[in-house]
Amino acid sequence: MSIQPLRSALQASSFNNASVILPAFLVPSVFHVQSSSFSTTSHLEGRRDANRNRGVSALRRTGLRKRQTLSVKVEDLPKPVLDPAQRSKIEVDENHALWQFFSRDKQPFYAVEQLSAPGRPWTVEELRRKDWEDLHRLWWVCVKERNRLATEAYERERVNAGYGEYEYLKRVVAIKRTQRAIKHTLTERWYGWEEARKVAQNDPEVNLNAIADGGAAYTPSRKSKRNKDEKPEAVTAPDPALVEAAVAEDLRTHVPLPPDQPSIENRARA
Amino acid sequence: MALVTKAPFRVGQKEIHLPNFTLTLLRMANQPPTSATFLVPLSLNKLDLRDYLYHAYNLRVLSVRSYIIQSKVAPTRPKSQARNWNRPQAQKRMTVEMERPFVWPDTPDDLEPWNHETREKTRAAQEEFQKTASRDADTRPDAGERKSLREQAKELLEGKERWKPVVGGSRGGRRR
């Protein structure tokens, strides 16, 4: 039974303002105050490994040979520079690949004005005119831009810099819409190809196994050629009544133009 | 654009043309400059990352390490009485070793372009308001109101102000 718990009991009793009645065999402990630490183990900082042969294995023949000396002494080994301010500055290559994760001015996060700069997503109408190579390239531009935005958004929130999260989310939505439009275009093309393939299976003019057979893929028959006697359909002039009705409908739905510009009525009559 | 050169490692046969995930580069304080750490999707593996960085960013990596940080079980709505506990998805990080070092640009000292001060003040004001509107608001006395009452009482006793009946209730009524 050590002395410490008894002392804390005495302290507790002084707080409660009550006297403690000690048993007779414990009375000398009040007069003999503890002067040194109970434990005889030395302090951790001064400890070293007492076993100098630790890690040395006879079976695996590790460790130094008898009277072998090393070229480097322990005190000559290089010491790490713990203070970051005193470390040497590292030259970063201007064209390092990781700069692609940052904005052009090589700052950790975009300024808010840059994020909210106007830029709408691509529409499906615009992407229908693009070939696979362009669409693929555009997809990867979107992916790399999202990587860049994610990098700087994470850093901005970690540092608690300020506003920018809202603009970042808007921009991500715009990029995702572009990506969705790309996939939409590709899906449309695939469905068109699939439908054509199904029709071609039943078409006698088309040979789907041309590559394997070594024959022609498309052999047009005589019936599909236009007759020389037939005249092409003539384009007739539009019915004036229909034109009037269309103009009236246009006027009803369109926003009226300012007075200095020619109105639709005048243009229709011209 | 740089020429497409043969990769210095074995490339897989499955070609993925339209990947739909995001990589986040992280700033790591105690790692050497020749290493870079990314936040990656949970389903990505080391071979995928090596391939991705080579073909998309033209970055050759010498080695890749990965580790997953498990999330703590957290309530879905912390401030509500009805709590659903769930474990959010784990986070996967990958550290790559590069040939040439890369050091992150320093954080700007002046955070005014991002309205740092305004945002902090707005947050503090919102928190204060939420305390007054919370269910246990009546357990917290309004120190400002007490002080103002003390001052008003002092003025009345000293004769600086005369008592006037308040119209419209005890809170924010009109004085006749």
C-alpha cells in the first residue's frame, strides 16, 4: 500500500473540512514525506538500448566482423533539418505535369471572379455536328477541368479561405451537363446505327458480311434508279392566305420590335 | 500535344474512353516533394492510377501506394432528435513517387478576394441566431437584454428617462 492514495484521502478530507482518524500503524506516514520517486527506472530520454548485439544474427551473418571499422562515424552522419524555414528552396519545373491540376496563374485556388466567369454548357444540337475524335477530346477537357476544380475546392475549404463554393458547384453542374450532352449525342448515333443495321438485315441490296465474303457491301438494283421520263417535282408558290395566317400567328407570339426597326408586317409586304 | 509514346509499363487490354470520376490533388505537409497524394474513387486501383496519370497527364510515376481511411459512424442529422446513424463512405488516397519534385504554391496571405472576414462574421451571426431559435433557448439568458434592462432601470431611477406605457406587447412594442 503506497503513500499516494492516503495523501489524496487527507486532501479530500481537508476539502470537506472533516478530520480523519488514522489507524495507529499509519501515524508515522504523516511525518515521513516522500522525497524520491518510487520507481528506479531511469528517465526515458537518457535510455539507450543496453543490448549492443540486438539485430545481430549468426545464422544470417549480420553485424560487423571482428575489428572491422566503418568509413563513417556515427557523429559524422548528416542531421535532418527540422526547421522548414531553414530548408533549401526546391526548383519546380515550369512544365511539370502536376501544374495541370492548377489554374493558369499557378495559384492554389481560383479567384471568385474567375469561377463565376460566363460559360454555358454545350448543347446537344451543337455536339451533333462533331465527330468522335472531337467529342472524345471535349470529354477529357471536361474531366481535367473537374479535377482542377476539385483540387482547388478541397484546398480552399481546408484553409477556410472564404466564398467560392457556390460558384464552384455551379461550374461543376455546367461541366456535367456538357458531359451528359456528349453521351446523349453518342447514344443517338448508336441508336441510329442500330436501327439502320436492323433495316439492312432485311435489305437485299446490303451485304452485312461483305468483309468476310470479300464482296461489295452495297449493290444497288435497277428499280432504285430514277426513271428518265419522270420530271422532278416543281416547287409551287405559297398560298397567300396561308402566308397571312402565319404572319398573324407570328405577330401574336413574338415580342413587338422597337418603333425604329421595320416591323414584321412591313417586311412581309415587301 | 506531346506524341503518344509507348507506356513504360504493361498496359491493360480494356480501353476506357469516357471515364467519369474525379481526382483531387492534396497538399501534404510532411511528405517529400517528389511525392504527390491524390483522393481517388474507392474502386480505382494502383494500376489504374498509374495508367491514368501517364495517358492523361503525361506523368510517369515510379511507385504507387494506397490506403483507405474509414469514416466514423455519424448521425445523418446531428441537431435533430431523430437520429439515423450511418457510416459515410470511406475515402481512398494514393501516393505516387515522381521523377522530378513538385512543391505546391503558397497560400495567399491576403484572403480578402474570397471575403474571408465577411464569411466568418456571417457564420458567427448565424450561429448566434440559431441559438436564440433553438429548443433550449430559454436555458440561456440573453445577456444583452439583461444589460439593457439594467441600464434602463438606472436611467429611470436617476430621472433621465420617464416611464411610458408600451403598446403591442412586451417585445418590440410601440411607445405612445
